Amino acid sequence: MTKIKLTYFNHSNGRGEVARLAMAVAELPFEDQCIAMADWPALKVEMPFRAIPVLEVDGGVISQSNAINRLIGRLTQLYPEDPWQAALCDEVMDAVEDILSKIVATFFIPGDEEKKKARESLVNGLIPVFLTRLQAYLEARGGEYFADSRLTVADLKVFVFLRSLRSGSIEHIPEDLIDSKAPLLLQHLEHLAHHPKIVTYYGG
């Protein structure tokens, strides 16, 4: 049996959560090494690019979240075999990574007022652009899934991102931003939130 270990922070709104969800949905056994933020500085130097998530598969190590998502997607049959559908899947994951990187960067802004201004700028600019484009992609592909007419890691990547936006945990980003800007994405979020394996994963 393939031995898999995922190393990531002990919260459910970040880059490592997509791989966790994929393995939970597929019931693929893995070791979930959850790291507390307080322990991260000491562990950071051990990571390939000084960042996590990091995935170990039978002793081999891979980093970079979307590379991990693709590998786990293949291991769980949640990544398309067709090259074009795989590209559509990648496109969505990379788009989410682009806007996520902009949001994550605001966490390192030292001043509260400067942080507020940066996030308000995203709320009034890039975030709605990305949400409406993702919604248009979803609608063009049938309104239910982003690639291959079935659940893939692209859907899980969007789900984790939207779930984070609506959590209220990011100050100065309204919880109802998705509701007003991209209602079809809200339907997608709620659809996946009711997936039996995802309900079980989150303790529902």
C-alpha cells in the first residue's frame, strides 16, 4: 500500500486542505501531520522551499500546493485523464492560487490601517473579477463542476477558497461577497458542503 504523509498547518482554510479533502472523499489513508503556527519557525528550514504543504509518498517528497493537488488527484481519480480536461482543471486551480496569493500577502502587512486598505482594495477590485470569471467558467461548463463533468480537485480548490472567504475569519473581507458577486459559486460551495464524504470529514 502507498504510504502518504501530508504536512500542513492545523487549520482548514489553507492550501493543504485541498489534498486532505481529496483523500477524505476518496477514503485514501494518509498520515496528517498538523503543525501549530508556534512550531513553524523551527520547522521551516527543513521544508524544500521553506513552505508547506509538503507531501511524502513512499519516501519521496514533493512541495507546491497545486503539484500536490494534481498528484493526489491522480491517486484518488479526482483529476482528469483527458489532457484538455486536465488543463481546464489546472487553469481553475492556478486562478485560485493567483487571487489567494494576493489575499495571503495582506497577512504580512504590519499596520492595521494599511492592512484594511489593502483588503478593501482587493474587495473592490481583484476579488470580484476573479469570482465573476470563475462563475463564468462554471456556467460555461454546465454549472455544476469545473472540469470533466464531475468532481475534481479543481472543485475542491474552489470550495476551500470560497469557504475561507465566507468564514468571516479574514477581517475587512465581507462574508457575503460571494453571495452578491457570484451566486452560482455560492451554489457550488453549498453543493460540495453537502457531499456526504465532506460532511463526514468536517464532523457533520
